[in-house]
Amino acid sequence: MREIITHAPIQTRSDTLHKQERMSSLLASEAIIRIKEYATGKAYPRIDLWNTIGAKAETDYQKNCQPDETRNTFVQFQINERYRLLGSFYDISPNGRVSIRDDSSDYQDFVLSQIKRFLDMGIFVVSSGSFLRCDLCDYVFAPSQAAIAACPQCKDSNLVPTQKTGLFMPISTQQRSEAASSVKVYPQKTGLCELKRHLFTLPDNIQISKQREFGVCLADFGVDPEFVLDPKISLAMMGLFLRHGYGDLHTVIQGIDSLGNLAPYLAIIDNKPPEFVVHGTLPPIDSSKINPAKASFYFPFLVLTALALPNGISQEKLKCLSVEFQRTINQARYAISHINGLPSDNQEQTNTPFPKEVLENFLNYHPQLGYQQLHCYIYEQLSHNPNSSLLRDIRQMVELFYGKI
Ligand SMILES: [Zn+2]
């Protein structure tokens, strides 16, 4: 089955143009796929899963839609806009990419079939009981025993009990421990620590139905009709969904902040969970900052570097990385032009194979080490022992890790 490397589902929002950092997980997965393709000589699929359901998506639609614009058209415009930005800033074509929306009928039908299966297996449970309702805005949000003092929607503290039927996912300590030990997370130390923190702070009986205007309807299972499925549960079924016709979900790349929204649930409901690769949060990246000369800095250099920095990249760090990037690009340009300028009888000398460990370091998510080795190679090997037979490889490798030169 085809191996799938992709990003965690990305929320569709209307402010993409001025917040390009929201595409960093997509850009990072594209960068890793290109390295995989270079290392293996095989083509990998590009699969993009879009999270179109949720409170923020609904608010965004209500605030920013055109008069008479349907929710469907509004969401598709956001997705098309992302693909337009990928093409115009990073030269990534939308052609051949598979775009999956979590509100599509295919995805929702699959989710409903899985809910039924999980109910039969006892992984999900429908149960009635007392819930907290906000007296001010009427939002019903948690079982009454939950230690919540204010409404998550309007922050009012006047909460009253109400009888409701919801959908739940009970989890045992053993399930948490198994999930924590079976899932691979990179970078291991920080990523695993973050995953465990989320896994072990979840309640024993997670309420996975939410009061929302839009979502997967649970009424057929006996759940109160104002509840829909918590969208993070349907997204946690992404591996199960992709296995039906797309391939085997092997790697999911995502920001460390969103690890808790996907990985714990995916690890519990999917018996073949993928590995998770986390990258640090990038500072705000406005489209006006990305000119053609700078585009290679943002992709692939910055997104690959971010894989080693789960604690995030500050504005100061961004400036240092920009200087480091420019220095190496200049060195590579000089080395390549130097080789091109050599007289022909000086060419075809000793062959120095490109260090394989550079590729391996990136594919094992140690990009800092990979960049160090690449930098040394470009500077030392090429400056002192130029060899025209390496020119094509050098150019390809530099473009793979630093972008077009
Ligand atoms: Zn409220």
C-alpha cells in the first residue's frame, strides 16, 4: 500500500494571505516528501485534508461571507486561495494533489459508519445524564460533574444543570499508557512529553458530542439533535479514511500546539496510528514579506529547520536563520560557478560521493545536523576539491534543502 506523508488537517480561514505560517505543516510535509522522493526514486502522493467544521470556522463564515454566499462556496474559496498561494509564492502546483474536505459526503458517510462500528465495539458510548447549560447563552457543553466554572462560549458563570443524551469515549489508564508507548513522536523528547501531557489530562469519559450549528449529525444514534460529533474525532479517523483507497498513513506533520487536538484521539481509535512529527510555531508571515528572492527561505529552509525547534521560532531567531540561509546560498552559488568555470581537462577528477547521512538526518527529523553537514560539504569539499561530475547532484541537493539558487 502506498505510504502517505501528510500534514494534520488544516483549518480553512479567510485570513490566509496575512498568516502564511498557517501553511507551515503543509509546506513541511511537501519538503519531506521531496527528500523521500530524491532518496528512494519513487513518487509519493500529496494528500491535503481540510478541517472545515468547528466553532472558529463557523464564526469565520458568519463574519466574512459575502451576501448570499453559501457555506460550501465560502469554504471552497478558502481552499482554492491556499492552493493559489502555494503556486504563486512557493511554485507548488495544485495539480495532482488530492484535496479532502471533512464536510464532504464521502468523509461524513465514512465517519458515520465508523461511529456505528465503535458503538458496537464499546469504544464509543451513548449515555444520558446531567449536563451544564449556560443560563445566558444556552450553550450546553459538559457533564455536570466537570470542574468548569464558566461558559466556554460567553464566559458567564451562571451555569445550570440540564438533562441530555450525548456521545462519549471512555478511556482507561491502560489505554493512555499503551497509546503513549506505541505512538512515535519526533522530536522524541519534547513531542512525547507534550503527547503524554495531553493524554493524561483527558477526562476518563470524554464527551465527544458538541452543541454546534454544523457537523456530523448523531441523532440516528439516539444523541440529542443539537449535538454533533466533535470535529477532532472525525479528523482522528483520517488514517482509517485514507486506508480506504488512498494508502497507508505513515507520517503526520503538525505544529506542536495542535498535537493535543489530534494525536491522543488518533492513537486511541486507530490501531495503526501514524508517526507524528512536530514543528515549532513560526512567527506571523505576511505575504508582503515574501518576495521571489526570499521565497526559498520560507520553503523549504525555514519549514525544515522548524522540525528541530518544537519550542518555536521567535522574530530574533528568524533573523539569525535568514542570515545563515543567505550565507550558505551565496557559498553554494560561488561553488557552482567555480566548478562551471574550470577548464575541461581539470574535470572528471576524484569522485566524492554526496554524504548519505545528510538525507538520513532529514528523513529521521534531525534537520539541524543535516544542515550542518550540508553546509560543511558545500564549503569544504567543493571549495577545495571541485569536481564537475558532482555538479548536477550538488545543484539538486542544494535546491532540495535551500530552494532554487
Ligand atoms: Zn454562555
